[in-house]
Amino acid sequence: MRSLTATEFTLIKPFKFVAREKVIESVPVGFVLLKPVVAGICGSEILYFKGEKEKEKLEKRLPMCLLHEGVSKVVDVGEGVRLKTGIDVVVNPMLPCGQCVSCKLGIGENFCQDSRYMAATADGLSRTLLLYPENRVIPVPPGVDLEVAALTEPLSIALNAFEVATISKNEKAAVIGDGTIGYMTALIMSYLGGVAIENLYLIGIVEEKLRLAGDFSTTLNSLREKQRLEGLQQSFDVAFEAVGGRSQGITLDEATDLLKPGGRCVVLGLSGAKVPVDINRLVNKGLALKGSVRSRMEHFKRVIELLKDLNFSDKVKRMISEKRFIIKSPEDLEVAFRYADTEEGEARTKPGRVLVHFP
């Protein structure tokens, strides 16, 4: 192949993206050359954008290309690659190290302690071209909408959390958080777990977001319905904390209040700071607190199969923001990130994962 020049939209400091050029001379053996098509903006990336990650991480990891969930097109392939050019693929953003304790013991690639993970410890999709191993991408099946396929990664996170919870269809579950991950966790429990609507609660603070899940979960606005929320204390076998950020201390308290003695709390939310936990409440109720970290390739593949089902994919499509962004410059990406900030941007009151498109 002739050498190509990629434009990288790089975060160099909080709130500041710049365009940089990188020359790609060739495609290595076993790699594919990808052109990002559509990507979602995740809350974990908002923390980098706003400078709310730990200081040492910001100093070590920036400058960096953000965006780790999305679809790309294969534009060239290296020797030994079976994929054909022109197809669309979902990118698994994690490259496990293969050398840490988790990798050597086979605990699970999502527990890898030294992985290369897009928009965290490696550059993400905010660039016009990138090289990536063939074995970490999955073809998008015919008929699956590319915007829906772009949400495979957060769906895989929800699927992993569902498995971590080991919930039966007769148990009662509460999902705290009306954002993308909360919605998807509730959807997976309904669709795969068979948890009935009367046993599955989605708890949040934005009516427009909660309304999206009203046909498969019981919804509750924790700001407007405080008395109803209090009446549900000690009613649930499992609670999922899917908020993170500045509110995580509050939502963890909500979760422990809602759980029956002996209940399980699965934590998906991330925070840029230490979060207080009421240890007395945890101990006295005998609660199990467990983190659900990322996902594995098997989760990606299962989600891709699920998306072939129109009933399921239509419900996923609800979680796509009506506001789309075309990224042609660093300024375009900054505007998209400011909008997508669910704490301070317009997206805080509007439902859906914000997607960005690369022309």
C-alpha cells in the first residue's frame, strides 16, 4: 500500500482537542487498517475531557485520542488477515497484555491489569485512520444498523454486569441510573434474564430518560418520588449502581438502602475520586459489594448476535441521542463532548448516547 496520512483529534489538556497528523506506512501482519465511521461518547471519557480523572492519570495519559465504543470500516488488511476490505466492524477497545496475573491464570481478559484500552491507556477512535489487530474486531452482520452496532461495547458492559449479578428471574432487581449503562442493564435483565416488569426497577432523575424503559421495567424518579423510594427499602435482592461520577456516594447509599439483608450490590459506575461507603450498613445487613469491570470478547460476540433480533435492537435504538455530530475538526469534537456531559451539558436532561460521525 502507499503511505497514508491519518488525522488524529487529540485531547492535549482538559477541554482542548487539537488535530495532529500521523503517517501510516504499511499494515502489519494480522492487522487491519480501519476508518472510524460512528462512535459513542462514554461518561468515562467525559472525565478525561473535564480533567476530573486522577491527576497522575491525566499527566501520564494525555495527549490521547478519546472514544472507545464504535464501528469502523476496513479499508486495508495485512498479510494473513481473513477479513475483506469494505466491511464494517465493531472494535473491541481492549488489548489484553497476556502477562499479568489475571491473563496467566485465565481469570478473564476484562480483569487484565496492564491492558491497552482505548481512551484510557491507548489512543481511541477519534482519528481518521488506525491500525488494529484483526482478532479484536467483529464484523457487523447484514441488516444491523451501524448506529445500533456502535453501542455494542456498552451493551457488553451491561451483559457482563448481568452475569456478575447471577440473578434469577424470580428475584427482584433495582438499577440505579437512567443513563445508557443503566438502561442497557435493565434491558439485558428483561430480555435475557426474563425478569418481569414488576420485579425490575429502573431508578433515575430524568423523566424523559426513564420513559424509554417504561415497557420493560418499573420506573421511579428518585427526586420526585422520595416517599415511594423510601417505601421500597429492603425490597430488592440485587441492586446495580450505574451512575458513578460526583453522585456515586448518594447512589451507593440508595443501593444499600434498597437491598434486603444478604443482598448483592453490583457497581458499574466510575468516579474520578474516592467515594465514601457506609461500612456499618454494609456489614450489619450482610451485603455483598462487587465491581463489574468491562467485558470480554465473548460478550461482544453475544451482543452482536442479539442485535440481529429487531425487537431487541429497536429497544437499543431508543438509547441513541437525537442530536448527532459530524466530526471534521477538533472544535467539532469539543462541541460534541460539551453537549454529552450528563452533569453539566445539555445531555443531562435529554435521553440517549451521543454519537459522533466521521465523514
